[in-house]
Amino acid sequence: MFDKFCDILCKDKDFITVEVNPPHGASITSLIEQIQASGLHEKVTGFTCTDNPLAKLKMSGVLSAIKIQQTFNKPVIATMSMRDKNKLSLQSTLLGANDFDLRCILALTGDPAKFSDQPEVKGVLERDSTLLLSIIYHLNNGVDYSNKPLTPAPKPIYPFAVANSYAKDMKKLQKRIVKKLDYGARAIITQPVYSLESAKELLEIFEEAKEMSIRNTAKEAQLVLGQFPIVRAKTANFIDDKVPGIHVPKAIIDAMNLAAMDGEAKEYEVGFALSKELFDGVMKLHGKLHLMTHNRFELCAKLIG
């Protein structure tokens, strides 16, 4: 399953993943039913599963990923945040997940614990996401982080990492990408892009970053461009104003603000048309895309077509 998944990722084939946000509750069954109803599972290469984004309490991302993967028999990239786990917990979770054949891991530093909806939460955060990438490197060599042999050794784990899609100084963004490639990341998933120009610039600096990396695995590393479809004007304005590392072009904001004046139906129509145009453009340009929609699976299915 994962060999085919990574083969599609690394070769000139369309690669589409969709993000799933586990619920604030004790079952992910309703989300799985929504995916089934939309037919989305038949249109994508795989899924990703988040890990308490914004430090808000959700069902376990790793356990949710296992259930989604077993239900659809499609690879799931499980997000693991450094915020809540030390080296012991990270390794233990990776080894357990490996036995369930959950072997694609997205390494995140994680949003600060101060954003949490739980009282007096304290982050663990021994280091940033490069620690998790380093741990995966050790496990893939059959040893734990203290270099003690593992019996049996885990099946190969495929590490993913993230990057912003925009920065005032793109060279600094490139340096952060190089660092993650040096620690063994096999693919970088970006924050949402909102123009083909931004996508092209990211692809250019990524190819340069691969040449700058000291790690042999960087030669086959891939960039997966993120997209968060905007169908509401307030979403466009919020993302551009409040979310670091993302830039929404003024033309999109103006178009959405004007559409909102004519009602929600027109707002959705214009937003979807702009999102579909960008989706088709990115797929034609690069063919590697990650959709984030806050569990709006019907919207994803409609975008993919």
C-alpha cells in the first residue's frame, strides 16, 4: 500500500490527499460516513489526519488515522505534534502505529499550548519537528533514539514535513525547507497557495533546496502544494489578515467581498469558481496537491470532479 502511495508521489502522476480533522468526541464514524456519502475516497490517493490543531481537544489523530486507513484501504498520513509528546511517547506511538501499518507520519512542531481549550494545559515540546524526523531516521535504521536495536525492526516509515507558502523573505523559507530535508523528510506539504505564481515560486525554491540538502533522500523528495478552498468572504479576509505564512491575493479578496454583497449563494458560486480554477491550474502545473476544508468532503469531491 505505502510503496504504491510513495511511487505515485514520486513519479509524474496525480497525487491528491485530503485532510480529516478528528471530532471533539469519542467516535470518528460519522466523518467516515460523510466521506463515503461524498464518494471522496474513490477520488483521492490518500488522506491525512490532524493532531489537536490549535491545541484544541480532539480524538487521537493516530488512532483516527488507523481507523480511516482500515476502512478505505487507502494510506493515511498521521500528523504527530511535538507539543504534547517527549521522545519516549513519540517512539512508543510510532512503534505501535507501525504494527497497524500506519507508516506515513507528518511531523509538526504544533500550535502553542496557550491556545488550548483545556484549563492549564502545559506543552512538552522537547524540540521542534526535526526531533521527530530524527527519531524516524533512527527507527528506519532498526534502532531507537538511543541506538539500541529494535526487535523486530519496524517496517519503513515515510516522514513528511510542512512549510509556509509565503514569506517576505523567501530565502529564509527555503532554509527551513533545507533543514527539514536534511533531517530526512521525504515530502513537504505547504500551507495553502492562492495563485499559480506562488505555486511556481515555491516549486523553484524547493528544487534549489533539494540541491542544497546534504541528505541523499532529498533527491527524490517532493513538494505537495496545499489548497484551502475559499467560498466565504470572511474566510478570505481572516486567512490573509490573521494566518501567518499564507497570502491571499487582493483580487480574490475583492471578488469575494463583492460577491458577498449579493448573498451567500453568489458568494459560494464565485468562491467555488475561483477555487476550481486554482485547483485545475495547480494540478496541471504540478499534480501534487493537499486539500484542507475543515471536513467539507462534498466540496472536496466537487473540486476534484
